[in-house]
Amino acid sequence: MMTDAVTSNDLIEGFREVGLKPGDVVLAHSAMRTFGPIDGGADAVIDALREVTGPRGTVVVPTFTFAHEAEDDPVIDPSSDRSEMGIITETARKRPDAVRSTAYRHSFAAIGRRASVITNIDPALPVFDFRSSFGVMLSLNTQVLLLGVTYSSSTSHHFAEMVCEVPNRHTIPLTVKVRGDDGSVTEQAMTDYQPKSEGGSYYGSGSPDFNRLGMMMENRGVVDKTFIGNSAIRRFPMRALIDLAQAETETDSGVFRTPEGKPSEITELDFGQCVMSPELTDGAGRLSRVQWCVKDLQQLTLPG
């Protein structure tokens, strides 16, 4: 059965219901498919976020690009590299008032008052450094917004891993090329944050479980939740995640993953219905799946 299309008013009311307010910096992770039909499409989502956060607010989206990992001599092009994080992020990136950071993989596009300070960072720094876009967003009390996705899509959890100095990830120096706005290409030192273990299985015999810290935050009452259309919406302060992760890793260094030998025991969420997406292929040719969260699985239209 088809549901009514989500309107701009639905989006604005929902974003306010989860606690977004004028002046906020918001980092939005999204799966547009989870909403159902939206009047105005991805632009309507971005417009609603701008409306709620106001002229003193800032909307940030991840515009990560993985295609360069498969290239022998990558040239990073911030002005044209496609975001691989969904249509909402790609739509935001293309807006004339958006600015984008320069990064090997983990770039951000931002619109609003604090856009330049968030994106104009030294690309030589590790992407999760305190002086990086994440560090700036932390200092600005950024609100993390999950639109139809679970904590597994929260890259702030990777930031928390670096803050907590987890033993199974490390930084790797790189030298790549960057194309400037004038078309010139120059060499640039960059730093990536990668798993230490061979084959990339840095969670050992477990698997990533960012829902675990997420549910801890929910149980502490620091996550606001609602539905917009069919999409489960969550908002939490980035600072709350970082503070909790640091406290928990004092006694449990495995708080970011499932128990050893139990890779399927990912923490279940009790708001919304969760489902794994079909296999998706990133720009580097790797297969992956994303966890979506909706009100009604019967209303979720799967790709293909």
C-alpha cells in the first residue's frame, strides 16, 4: 500500500521534534529510501534542515569517496568527486552555497554559518584528528542526525575510536594528487585511518557493533527519536558519544564491536524496525551492506 508523500512541513516538524534548533550544527547521515516518497526529493530534506537550524546554523553531510582507493595514481577533485553516501549528500554537495573539505576518502560538504571553519582544514591531518573536521564539529557541539540509518552509519563512532586510541586501528601516511579549482594538480600529503590487521578485519573474530554505544546513549536519555514518513530519525550530541566512549573503554576496549567469536550478535535497537540493505558496491568495487531503520518494513521499497 502506498503511503502519503512526506511534505516539507513533515520534515520541519520532525526535525524540531528530535530537538534540532536554530543555530545548531548538524551532521546528517541518511538513507533517503527509508522515508518513502518525499515532495521535493532530497532538496526538500536539505531545505528543511536549513529552515530548522536557521541562518546561524550549519548543515554538514559526509561526502565520502572511495573510488580513489582503486586507482594507482589518484587525483582528488573536491569540486567534482561524487559523494558515495547517498542522494541527499550528493544533492547537498552540488548546492552553490556548499563548501567541501579535501580528503582522501572522508570529505564533508557543509552549508551555513560554520561551513568554512568545518571544511577548511589541513588535509595532511588524520581525518579523525582533534584538529580535523571532526574535531571542529566536536568543539561546535554538533548534533548527529541519523535519517533512516542506525548507529552503524555513524562515522562519529570512528572518531570516537581514534579519540579512545583503540589498539586495532592506525594512521597511514599517503601522498596523493589534488586538483584545484583552477584545474592545476599538485601533490598533497594526507593521512588515512585504517585497520591494522591483515585483510581489514580489525574487529578480530567479532564484527563492528556501533549500536552498542548507541543503545547505551538511548538508555541514558540523550537520544531523541521520532518517525518522519517511514524513516526512523535519531539525534544525539556528538559530545555525548565521545564522553561515553571514553568512559566505557576504560574498562572495556571492545565496546565498539560484538563479543569475540560472535560476529552476528549486533545489538538490537528497540525503536523502529531494522533491516540490512541489499549488497551495495562502493567506488572501489567492494561489496557492503547498510543497516536501515524504519517504522514499517512492509512500506520499505528495496532497490531492484
